[in-house]
Amino acid sequence: MVSSNPQIEPGLDAFAPLAVEQRRQQLSRPSLSYWQDAWIRLKANRRAIVSLYIVIALLLFTLLGPLVWRVDPSAQDLDQVSRAPGAERMVTLAAPYQPWNGETVLPGSRDLRLAYPANTQAVRMIWDPVPGASAYRIYRDIVPALAGEPLGLPIAQTLTGTETRYEDRLDLRAETYFYTVVALDAAGAEMGSRQALSVTPVAVITVAEARSRGLAPPSQPLNVGDKVRFKLHPLGTDYLGRDMLARLMHGARVSLFIGIVAPLLFVSFGVAYGSVAGFLGGRVDQIMMRFADFVIALPFLLFMILFKIAFGIGPGQSGILPMIVALVMLSWPGTARLVRGQILQVREEGYVSAARLLGARTNYLVMRHMIPNTLGVILVTLTFAVPSAIFTEAFLSFIGMGVAPPTPSWGGMSNEGIKSMLIHPHELLFPAILISITVLAFNLLGDGLRDALDAKMRSRE
């Protein structure tokens, strides 16, 4: 009996060899080293890459900026005190100041009015006498006075009720001022009569002052009525007329120096301390970690004050060295505890036991196997320590315990700018923005490095 095979078609050779299909296992992703894979995953994190570019830009701003913008951060431009960025720099040349004999050249009505065109040399005002007044008090403000509010700064008071003119030469600038003249009775009390006037002086300078300050080339003829420009300050000036851009650049050197050098020192010490404790283990590990817990409990601000006294740094002097010493001596336990935990985990791996069997020494095991396998954690710790140190420097300089004037630092500039933040906000805004951007960039970069250097992330992809 012959059975039919349904798999063999009629007319085909049943004994022909079958085609063999070979399947080979292929890699689903290219073979990459640990650091190549970490760099690829870091580039995929847009926030971390943008933060990296910001950090590079800050370093260029700090290192190359003063080479491009060659302005002395301590030089004062008294013609442009507290000048906002983008302010008008044009100034008119005027004749030297001449005392006022009381004459007027401007017509006016029966009220407080100008006798001469107002400029930054002098504002000359006249008014009509008030019946019964024994004297007049003159107020000046930079905002208009509302009902029931103070009239501003009392800048002068006449001696008699017949003296109805006043010349203001008190630190005038090319901005709007609001004057108020109040009549006083015989007892010195204010009467109900008030006269107000708003004045915007024109910025003027004499020909001799323009020459001495280098506002025009020596070969250029200058005449009264001509216009010249004040020196350029892209980010304005502070309350002493110092260039804000130059001070921000030099202040970045101080802030970033403290923010980078101090973390490098205490992270390096913490890595060494934690590696030794984690590798030795046992009773030595317990003693070393209890000492680290003791250091964590020490108050940083108190030791900062003690170090300033120990280094002989008095009030008004910069405490950069005590600040770095305090950061290094009190900030390493966090890194030590983190590295110790990683070492305790790595030392139980098989390749470490194999190296021991082959006779590897302790220093070889630590430097060749353990620390390289914790390098990712160390880098992340360092990137998080930098913004913390920068913020600490800014805080100490802000309260007057860090970098002291005239040495610029971002924290010190913020401390100076807060005094005039309502009138000249740029003096506080620029250093505060740089501090915020730097701290945020380092934090986001550290967050991206933490994800990129985590070996477990690779196994999940």
C-alpha cells in the first residue's frame, strides 16, 4: 500500500535537497563604549545641551570678556551716574557757569515758572509773592506728589517773604524733577498756598570738560551749542558711575572662581574619604562615617565668622579665602557618603574579587576599578555642588560677609543694587539674572548628566 504525501507535488523530485535558511543574531544597537553612549543620551536631552552651551558662554564671558571690553571696573564716569542701559548719551556744549543776578529771559504767568532754560548746570525759578508769607520752602522730587503725600526733599528755604527766586544746583541730571514752593507764615508753619512746576533739565557740559574727558578728538573744533556723546556703557552704570558690563565680567571671575574651585576641592576630598571608608569597611568605616555626620552638624555661618577672625579679616575686607576654607572643610561629607555607598556596592562585584585573587593591591583596586565605576556619580555631584557654592558666595556677599567692595562680585553687586532697586532697577536686575541663569544651567546640566551616566538607563532602552 502506497501512502500519498501531501507535501510532495507531482512532477518534483522528492529526493532533491531542501534549501537551508540560516538565521544569525544581530545587534539591535551599535557597539558603543560607556562614555559614547552617555554622550549620545546627553545630546538627546535638549535642556541639558542648552545648559551646557550656557555654561560655556558664561566661561567665555568671564575669561574673554575683559579682553574685549577693556574698561576698568573701578573707573567712575561722574557724568553718567546710575545711567540705565540705552539712555540718551547726547550732551550739549554750554558756556561756563555764571552766577545769577536775578534777571529773567523767559516769559511766564503769575505762578512758579522758569527764569532761564533749565540745564544740568542750574535750574532757575521765580514766583510771585504770597500775601502774609514770611518765607518760602522749596521741595524737589522725582515723582509727582499726590494729595496727602510728602512733597519730596526740602532743598532750600528763603529768609524773607520778599525773596521769590531760587537757583537749584543740587546734583542735577537730565531727568524730570517736580518742584513745589510752599509759603510759610511767621511761626514757620506751612500755609495753604502751594505752587508746583515740572522741569526736565537739558544735559550740558562745558568745552573744557569735554576736552578733559576725551569726548571728542583733539583735532575736532568745539563750540558752545555743539553736541557730543558721553562714553558708551551698554548695560548702564551703577550708583557710583562704574560700568556695569565691566563689573559683571570681573564679578563673574570672583563668583565662578569660588563656585568652581571650592567644589573641586571638597568633592575631591569627599571622594578620597568615602572611597577609603567604603573599601575598608567594618569598624573603620563606622568611625569615619560618624565623623562625617559630626561635620554635617556644624553651622556653616558660625565657622565662616570664626575663619574671618582667624585670618585677620576685618569689616569691609573681602573674605574670599575664609569662604573657600569654610566650604571645603564643611561641604565634603555629602560627597563622601555618596561615594562610600557606591564603593560598598562595587567592591562586591565579581571582577573586583577576580582582581584580588590575582594579587591586586588596595590602591590598584580603588583607582582602577572602584573610582572609575563611580565617576558618573562624582561628576553629577560636582555639577550640583557648583551652583550651591555660587549661591553661597552670592548670599554671603549679599549680607556683607563675602566679597567686599570695591571688588566686584555678583552677590555684592546685588547687595548694592537693592538699595536703589525702585529707582534704578538695572543695578539689581543684571547680577541677579546672571546668578539665576548660572545656578539653573548647572542644575539642569547636572540633571542631564545624572540620566546620561546612569548605566541602568541603557538597559531600559
